[in-house]
Amino acid sequence: MNHGLWDRETVALLLLISVMPLALTWLWYGGLDAAGLLVLALIISGLWHVIFMLARAQPPSFAGALTALAIAMLAPEDLSILQLVLGISFGSVMAELVFGGWGRNVLNPATVTLAFLGFGFVTAPWPEPPLPLAWAAIPAALLGALFGVMPARVIAGAVIVIGGAHLAGLPVAPAFPAIAVVLVLLVADPVASASTKLGGWLNGAFFGAMIILFTLGWQSAAHVQLAVSAALLTSLAAPLLDEAAIALWLAQRRRRHG
């Protein structure tokens, strides 16, 4: 059956193109170590996609490369190969592949992987993204929104809340690079974010609110750690935010039409 141009692999490819400014900047600053980590994450993620392809006739997706990139950029440092294998396997299988692959999952597999690694190996230090990554995230987000593969409302809602917090004097500025990378790679996932118009705005605002809450109340956390934790809670809240948006629309419709 011909599904036209806009199938899930087209979306995944456009997402990969969109995040290239971010990926290339990270590889430039990370050098061979970053490249090696990315290759390892790609291999582990790719193997699980092949296993599910053979077991369930489930085609692999380019979205696996997005998962691998997010994990390579944001995973705690100094982890062993076995620890990375465990974390990526858990996230890819339990958060994506068992649901039928990318597009049918509820949570972003990279978010689940990073949370698993952070909670499971608490002594491993989190990376500290350099400031240029925050600037590289801007064209990535603009490309994603232009192509229609990243939810612009989610991004805008987060930027408004976090930007407002910065203007109000709250100490969110040091975490900007981590926040920007997590927003583009994890929170702006078109599958795991809210899908209604109001839900999208609320989804982004919720992420911003979690960032503010963690910045003020979890001062011992690394910047990537608090941003990933905020992304996980935001993904969990996305269905509820959509439900609230739909309930509000129905209430307004009843008031209008009786």
C-alpha cells in the first residue's frame, strides 16, 4: 500500500537532518571520544532493531539513530560497555520496540535510557555540554519546526517559561546548554509529546516549570541530570495534558451549543 511521502521514515529522516547542526557541533567539540561513543550507541540500538525485525517482521527505523545520538550526547560519563548495553537495551526495548516500534511508543526511548542510567549508576558523572551546543540547538529547533517534524508549540512553550524565569532573575542560565539539547532531542519528540494545540503549549510550559522547580530545589543535580529528569516527567504528563485540552474544548463546545 502506498502511504505517500509522509510515512514514519520520512519524518525520522527529516528529524535526523534537523538535528545535524547539534550533532556536528557536539562531534566537533567531543572529537574521537564522542564519535566512538556514538558508534557504540548506534551498534547497540541497531542490533535490537535487527532482532525485532527478524522476530516480528518489524522494519527497523532511522529513529534508532536519533535515540543513539541523544544517548551518546547526554549519557553519564565513565560508564562501562556493559552498563551502556544494559541501559540502551532497556530503553530501546521497553520504551519503543515492544510497542511496535517508533511512532507507537508512549515515552521517548532515549529519555528512558538516560533515566535508567542515571538512577542505576548514580556515581557516574553527567556530562556538561559546552555553550556552543545551546546555539547549535537553535537552528536544529528551527529546522524541525520548519519541516513540521518537531512540535513548535512545545518548543515555544518551554522557551517562554524558561526565558521568563531567566528575566525574572532565577538561576536557570548555567543550565541553558543542557536544557537546549534536551529540549530538542527529547522533549520535542513528535511521538512522545502532546498532540493537541493547547496540549502542546502546556507540554512545553510543563517542561519549563519542571526545569525551574529542579533548578531551585535540586541544587546538587548536574544540569543534564535535572533536564533529563524534567523531560521524563514531561513525557509522562503529555497524555494527561492532551486529555485536559480535550476536556476544555468539549466544555467550551457544550457552553456554546448547549
